[in-house]
Amino acid sequence: MRHPLGPIGAPRLASLFAGAMARSGLAPGRDRLAVALSGGADSVALVQLVAWWAGSGEGRVRVAGAAIGKPRPRPLFSSPAPPPPAVAAAMAAATARVPAADYGATAPASLAALASAAVEGRPWARPRRPHASPLLPPLALVVDHGLRPGSAVDAARAAGVAAGLGCEAAVVAVEWGGRGGAPRAAAAQAAARDARYASLATLATARGAAVLLTGHHGDDAAETVLLRVLRASGPHGLAGVPPAAWLHRAAAPPLLLLRPLLPVSKSHLLDFVARARLPWLADPSNADARGTPRNALRAALGGAPAAAAAGARGGRALLSKTHPASAAARRVAAAARAAGAGARAHAAALLAAAVAPGPILDVATFAAAPEAVLRDALAAVVEAVAGAPPRGAAVAALAAALAGGRLARAATGGRCVLRPVPGSRGGRATLALEREKRVRD
């Protein structure tokens, strides 16, 4: 069975990429892009697209060599070369079709961001565009988690590929000593993801990048939805991977995160890098079906690691086997997004109507909201106060305390405590961080 988009050549893929950048208000020669580079075929394809996009702008600097690791006194990266004529024409046409857009227009405010604005008594405003010199080339960031032998060598090779395409490449090694030591196998995936995004966002912001791009593709999105189906996730989880979002970090401005390759499949990207003769690396940990739930799912659907290792031809064979599951995942995600959009709008309205600076919550207004809306809004307020998303059980405990329209006594959850406002007869409540319990000698 063929993919809905059919075969994709370099001009078509470049057109999709340029359109995604234009819809987010980004322009070559003005905005610096940062790319999360793993060395896999998907991220290498993304680096090539970014280099073509940057090479189509004005004011490029031309120096020689490759930069890996910490910045050096003299520039050691080459500027991206102009893209091939057919690719340049496709990018220009795609950009021209998109009306002028504001920076980050495709990334809506998260409920946590709206809750933070309500708690602080200010309207939410889209973050401002970072300004960087137009002479700076794209930034390719490689995170070495140090969780397997040879990871440092692979990271350096990936950085070399990006430097050869005209990007400034930097390798960031995760220091697990300050994070309580390297994680155990059961928690390695989540810990590595958190460390990766923290390192990427910090360095991208420090180097003046306007956006962080990741190489997530359509197969990744389908796998995510299928995994969340197995975990009985709600509408927000089943909506899948968003193409645009804001990365919120403590004491730092939000960073725009874009996933421009979601419309294409892994097989498309394997075919692209094969035709372009771009070197890429296969992560051996992806071949272990027992390593992660995602690996197990890929193996059950047809042996994705083996097909990816076989190259583009193997990728197409895999796609024909897994396409029914991918199509089902896309339908589930579309329905969940539609349902989630309505719930999100109601939760945003609840935050605006029932949260005052402090924060002080109008208990009756919260209690009158549908349960799903109440929980979404309450979770957002807790995240705004505590700085981290609360667990479902914690939100449920706080929601139960508000259910009667009056808060009779204090309730705790998500490292926060709800207390009745004196004199309000439980009609209003404050939410604050729960003090750590003192241990008596």
C-alpha cells in the first residue's frame, strides 16, 4: 500500500519544509535555526533541508572547517551552499504561497502558559523573536548521553556530517553526576529525553537560535499514538505529537519547537538521504526489542530496526506492512485533536474566568465545569505554581476537594496545597507550594 503522499523527491520535501518555516514567521537570512541532530537518517535529512533553506538567504559568511564542542577563537564552519536550482525554486514557491505570519504563529499557548499569565495577573503574549546575526549559519546540536559505548565517537561523526553541510556543529555531553548519576535501564529513556531537551534548549538560546527543529516524522507520530492507545490515554495524549509548541524553562524565555517532517514517513527520509548520498548512523539500541516499549511496538509491527538498517528499500517494505496501523493511528489522532481542541478552549476560558493573581481560585466556577475541563485547568494552575506537570492522581485529589462548590478544608496534591480564603466560606481558595514537612529529632 502506497503512502498517501506518494514518492517524495528533494524539491517536494524542500517545499514542505519551506512552507512550515514560513507559517511560523521564519525567514532565511534573518532567523537562525537550531537542529537536534542524532545522526540518524531523519535528523541528517533535516540538517540538509535546513542548510538548503539557510543557503537560499542573503548575507552568508564563508569560512572553512568544522566546529565541534566548545566555541573556538576563530570560526571553523563553512556556510551552507545555495540549494540546487529545482530545490531553490520549490522553496521560493512554497514561501510565496504562505501569507505573512507572526513569529511562532503555529504554536498555540499551552494551558500552563495561560495559567502562569492568570496567576501573575497579565495577559498572555507570544514570545518575542530572538535576534541573531544573519552571518551566523544554522546550528546543529548533538547530545551525547553517554549511556552506551561508542556514543562519543558517533556524536563526533554526526557533528562532522552537519559541518560538511555548512552548519555550525556542537556536541553537548550530558553530565549525569549533577543529575543523581546515570539512570537505570527502566528510567533511561525518559531521563535521556529530559536531559536532551534541556541541553538543546539551553545551547540553542545561548547561540541566538529562533527555533529548535527536531526530525520527528510520520512514523514516529503513529507509534506515539499507538503506544498511548495501549496506555489508555485521554484526548490530549491521543492527539499525538504536535507540529509546533513552546518549550518552557525556568528563568528563561520560551523557545519555539518545530517538527516539520511529521507529514512524511521514515521511508521517504531514507530514500532522500540515499539519493543525496548523505552518511547517517544507525543507533544499535533501536534494534533491541526489549529495550523500550517503542522498540517492542516496532518489532511487533514488522521489524522496524531491521528495515531501517537495510536502507531505503527496506523502509518501503516496512511501510507497506505497517501502513494500516499508521492510518488507524492518524485517524485516532485527528479525532482526538478535534475533541481536545474543544476541551482546551473550555479550559482556557475557565482559567480566565476563575483564576485571579495569587493564585486565587473561584471554587464554585471550577466545580461547575465538566470534569475533564476542570482537571485540565487545575493541572495547568498546579504546573504554573509548582513548575512541573502534576500526576493524574494528584489532580484528581485536588479536583475532588473542589467538587462540592465549597472548599471545606485544605487539600494537597502535586507539591501544592489548596486552602480556603479566610472569610470566603470556602468559596475561594489559594494555591501555593506545600512546605516540606520537617523531620523531628
